[in-house]
Amino acid sequence: MHDDWWRGAAIYELYVQSFADAGNDGMGDLAGARARLPYLADLGVDAIWFTPWYPSPLADAGYDVADYRDIAPRFGTLAEADALISEAHGHGIKIIIDLVPNHCSDRHAWFQAALKAQPGTPERARFWFRDRPNNWQSRFGGLAWTQVGDGDWYLHIFAPEQPDFNWSNAEVRAEFEDILRFWFDRGVDGIRIDTAGMLTKEPGLPDLDDEHPHPFVDRDDVHDIYRRWRQIADEYGARVLIGEIWLADTARLARYTRPDELHTVFNFPYLSCPWDAARLRAVIDDTLALPAAPTWVLANHDVDREVSRYGRADTSFDLDARDHSQEVDLELGTRRARAAALLTMALPGAVYIYQGEELGLWEVEDIPEDRRQDPIFHRTGGADPGRDGCRVPLPWSGTEPPFGFSAGHEPWLPQPKQWRELTVQAQSGDPASMLTLYRTALRVRRQQLSVAGVLTWLDAPAGVLAFDRADGLRCVANLSDTPVELPAAAEIVLASGPLASDARLPPDSTVWLRLSPQTLA
Ligand code: NOJ
């Protein structure tokens, strides 16, 4: 086994409650995931990242953890997690789990003890209790402080049910080091670190203003934590630490992947980029210029699905300004999502696939208000539509909801009827389906593309991205509105859609080519 398996890996984000529901209670579970491991092996992924699977009251879909060393009863048991890890390994698939160190659930034993304790006690010192709030706002809307019975206030950068840990407290640091070992000892191959850039806070918790450095985003002292975590990961070997850090500044982002810190971070500048050749090329160049191992991400459980993003007039994504008021052209969005998938999988580095991307699912924008779960929707009074639309359970088979997701129980979020055309069953064996495109692309990528795959840009018309990889693959993505010529002597390895009758590459399409030796010479 290579210690740096993660460098070129295809990593599948498995959003547990929406993947597969073997228990038939409307929520996905570990038994469902275990039953579908052959599907993921067949899809061709190298690793699965499980979103939080811990006991949780689900105030934020599991990112409110009540116990970091157990599995939510609704998902299964620790013994099932162990079985899942070893079965996945049997398929040659690595397991990455999600760790949430910035905050826990208000039901976590430490927070419960803090509530029972007096102001100023060691129990309260593991969190941020103060006798008055500052001006910090919650990422989910409203003040980032909630008052308790004795008059003290506690800090929660997210929902009130997610109290922030105090990372200047030695007990908190020791606890998380122990939790890392707990899961590494169970055989997990990697850790996705939630909200990784916000753990440390400016001493004294000053008000946020425009003049001073941000009091909790991307502070220099957060790096000390990851230096320590890296030592622990290195003791185990072949483990990967992946940071979830939303920073537009790629140079600041790169600091997290210095040789003694995290192995990789998610490439959110790439995800946020509009469907625009020049802008995408700039992000790709910025990414490749950094010493860090590149990753490529188009979607996750916090963002609008790309089929919908790319079908709007504004194709960019802004985490703080989701806009569902725009018209969506699903046909256009799907065509572009196919082209984006091939562009992304041709780039050198690791690629993330959020469950349902391989099925071409779109953002479900019409979930009735009374079925919505996301605290972002509720805490902003609906001003921000939130993230439920990208979390709708997967359609597996059949012609009506729940589409084989459960054995008949109503899924926790409603599925659109039109997804009958997008089930795994409907798409399997269809050469034109999104699923076939993903399966084929992942297979070619694994078999024919080298991990290092140095990229050389080629001259191309405006709106076209064309590059050669050192392993001989040429990728041409046409983001312009006119068809482009392809080299005559090229073998087409894979195309995101049909070529024009004159063999030109139509708009919003990507093709992978191999050139004949004569053309190369
Ligand atoms: C990032 C996670 O991806 C998101 O789903 C969650 O709400 C926040 N961090 C808070 O944990």
C-alpha cells in the first residue's frame, strides 16, 4: 500500500442519512451503505468519506455530535462500523470519517456538565462562557451567543445546539487527540476535519470589526493543532487529514498543507468558480502552482448541485448567498455537469464525488416548508433556502418514491417524481447516462492516467480549455458557444456528449483524446 494513496484518489462523499436505508425508517444507515459497497466498488471509487455517523440530536444533520466515540443508533452500531471498515477494505476502498472539532452538540456530556456547573468552573472552561455576548453573528443567522439560566452566555458560531469548544483549553486538545487515535485504531484511513479553519479564537473575544484580523477565521494559532494531529497521523502511517476550509485566498489555504500539517484541503475556489473558461483556468493554475497536493471538488452536502448551478444565468456559487430565485435550465445544466465531470477528472490530483453527482441529480428547490430540515432555512426565516435541496435521498430503483432508497418508508426529505429517470437501475447499462459516464471516466482515469499527470496548456480559441497530460491524454473542454475543431488523427477516449456531424466538439462538451504517434511528433 502506498502511503500517499490519497494523492490521486477518487473519493466518494457518502451522506449517510440520504444514501441507502436498510432499516426502513426513512433515513439511510450503515447497513444500507454496507449493502451498496459493491455499487461503489463498481463505480470505481478509491475511498468513501462518511459524513458524521455519531450519536446526534440532528440539530445540524449530524454536525452536532453528542458522542465522538460511538455510532448513532439510527445508523447502526460500532460493531457495524468495524464490519463496514473491513468490508470496504476488502473491496480495496479506504474509509474517511468526518470529525467535528469546532463544536459539539448541546447534548454532549461535557456541555451538559457545563450547564450544571457554576460560572467560572473548569466544566465551563471547555467552552466559551461569558457574562455578556460580543457582536459575533452565527453562520446560520442570528447572534452567535445564547444565554443560559444563570445569566452566562455561550458561543456558537453555528446553531445554538452547537456550542463551540474552547481550543485554548488543554483538556479539549487532549480529548481530540484521543478521539483521533480511537478511530485510527479502528482502521479508518482518513479524517475530514469540519470547519477546520475556525477552531481558535482571539483571546478576550473582541468584537468583529473591519480593522483587525478576523477573531476566529484562519488565525495563525490554528496551525499548532494540525501540527500535532499530523504527528499522530504519521505514527499510524498512510492516513490522510483533509481540511474543510472555505478561504478564497489560495495562498492562505495552502498554509494548512505545509509538510507538517494537513495532507490536503478541499478546493472550494474550484467549486465556487462560474462555468467560464478563463476563470476556471485561473483557479486551476493557482491550484497547481501551490506545493500542496491538488484536489478537485464540484459539489458537497453544503452547496447547490452543479446540474442546477450550471443551468442558471449566474453559474457561480457563494456559500453566503445561495440564490434559488433564478430560472434553471436542467438540460443545459446537465450537459455542462457532464462536461465539468470530464474536465475535473482529467486534472492531476484527487477528485471528490458527492453522492448523486454520478446520477446527475439536481438541486431540489421546491421542498415544502414543513418538510425542510436545515437550520439555515429556519434561522434565516427562509431568506437563505439552505441545503436540504442537495441532501435528498438517492433514487436507486423503481418508478416512484422512495425509489428503492427504503423499503417503502417515506424518506426524511421528499424525492422529486422525475427522478424515476435518474435511478441507478434506469441509468445502468444506458451508454448515454451520467452514471455510465462516471463509471467509464473513473475506470479510464484509474487505468490510464498517472497520478503526477503534469498538465501543459495548449493554444485554444477563446472559451476553450485544452491541455495535454504527461501520460498522453489530451483534454479539450468547450465552454464557448461555437463548436471547435478537434485534431483529425485523434482517438476519442471519452466524450461528455455526442460530437457534431462534422466531428467538431459542440459547446458545453469535453472530450478526452489520444493522439496518434504521427500527430504527437
Ligand atoms: C461544515 C459542514 O459541511 C456543514 O454541513 C456544517 O453545517 C458546518 N460545517 C458546521 O459543522
